[in-house]
Amino acid sequence: TMKMMCSTSVRKRCGLKACAETLNFVNSKRFSSIIGSNPMFPERQTIPLEPVAKSANDGKSNKENKKGASDFLADHGGKVAIVAFSIAIGLFYSYYQSGEDRSNQEKQILKEASIEPYEIQELRSCSELDVPRYNAVVSWLLPRDGEVSSSTPVSYGDFIEGVRAQLAAPLHGGHLFDRVVARYAASRGLSVGEGPSSLRGAELPRGLLLALLGLWLGSGCTPEDRLGALFRIAATSSNDSEVPQEAPLEAMVELLQHLVDSDQVPPESQVAEAGPRYPVKTHRRKTPKEMIDSYYAALAKKDAKPLQPEAIGEEEFVSIMVSRQVCIWAECYRDRR
């Protein structure tokens, strides 16, 4: 009774503050007893863990990094903008000059052309030459006896007389034929006089004359008909058959050269990149072999086809001629569906 009265008197006299201090002391003792030893194995001493002190520089370093980036832009922002602007101007200049160089090459090809596309359309609309009669001229000029080839020269006068005999009619628009032949003779350094009559003595490849005559195939012929007729110039017959089966690659390259010389391949297909691409791309004229190689290179990327064969059939010949890499008579821009 005395203890309870004493306890009660202490509580009254010390108040809530003394009780709170007493409870805190007891709780701290209990916590120390738990932390100071292992409750499962009291004989083992528990190693106290030292708290990891948070560095006061962590937040400071992040602030310094942000401040450093902002200070760099504040100090060098103008220089960065000038460098970026200079690079953009340089790229634009390189792109512009490259386009101008390619355009100049195409303009030069157009300047050297002897026959215009609209003139070709007029020839086709007025001509009555069909594929059978054209094939008769090819058989007359390139007999299958193997004694002559498309590269064997013939005088222009003999060719004109032979065509008239085979067609039994004069060739409409012969002045265009003379114009192309005159330009070809001048570019190859062939000695001819002045005037249309002087051209008759010029010795020209048979394949060139036949390729040029193909422009006179009438409007009733489809592009496939015209290409099939041209295929006979380069093709070799199998088993001495009258129907050609395939054309050697070398003969096809030679035929494509004749088509280029007679202005039947657009300038866009005759220009290729030359030299390094930077700082400015330069351009040059493609060779017929490069046109065919680029066709097979594009085909290999698309369909993983094998390398180009040594001989080409008529169907593949047509595909090459109407492709973007050759685009004869601008047929690659026509919807072929």
C-alpha cells in the first residue's frame, strides 16, 4: 500500500514528463539487449553495422553537372550554332553542285543528239514498215552464213539501195537518217564530204544502220515487237534455225552501243557517278556494259539472282531494255501492267 501510494505520489509530483522519461529508458534497454546480442545464439556477438553516411557532395555534383552544361551552352552556344549552320550550308552546296554536274552531263548528251523524241513519234506515225519486212532487211544484211557480223562495215549508199529493194518503196523521212549518219561519221572521224550525196561512201557498221532503221517501225508495232526485231541483230540461232534463241553478251553490248549512238537511250540512263562522292559528286557517261551490269546488280539486290549469264534470251533482252538502267525509248516510264 505504501509502494502504491509512493508511486502515485511520484506520478502526481513528477507528472507526465517523468513517466515518459521512465518509459523511454526501459525501451532503450530492451532495444540494446536485442541489438547487442543474437537472440537465437546469445553466445555469438553480433557485429554492429555502421550506417553509410550520405555524401554531402552527391546533390552538389548533380547541380554542378547541370550548371556545367548550361554554362557550356551559355559560353559556346553561338559557336555551336555557327558550326551547325556551316554544316547545313555545306551539305546543301554539295547536293546542289552534284545535281548541277549531273544536269550538265545530261544537257551535253541532249545537245549532241541528232534526232528528237517528237521526230521519232512522227516517223512511226507516218511509216508503213512492219516487223516481217524489217526482218527481211536484217536477213539480207546479216545472212546466217557467218561471213559477216553486225560490226562488219557496209557503205551507206549500198545500204540505202538494199533497203529500197527490200521494201519496194522509198524510206519516208530519209533526211533524219542522213542526219544521224552524218553526226556518227563526224564523231568517229570518218572522212566524208559535204552534202547528203557525200555520205553514201561512208563505211558504217551494219548493226548501227539496222538499229537506226528500227525507228521506222510503224505505230502498229508494240514496243515488244520492236525489241523482238532488234533482238535478231544480236542473236544467234540455235541449230541453224531461222528463229533466234539467244544473244551473246558481247553482241548485246555492241547492239546497245548502236542504240546509244542512234539516240534511242535517254540521257538519264547514260550518266553515272565518277570519283568520290564528297565533297561534290561528279558524273560521267556510262558505257553500255555498265548499263547491263547495273541491271544485274539491281536484280541481285532485289531477288538474289545469280550473276549475269554469257548468253541472253529474248525475254530477258526485253526486260533489260525496258528497265530503269537502260529505259530505251523512255519505256521505263510507261505503265506496263
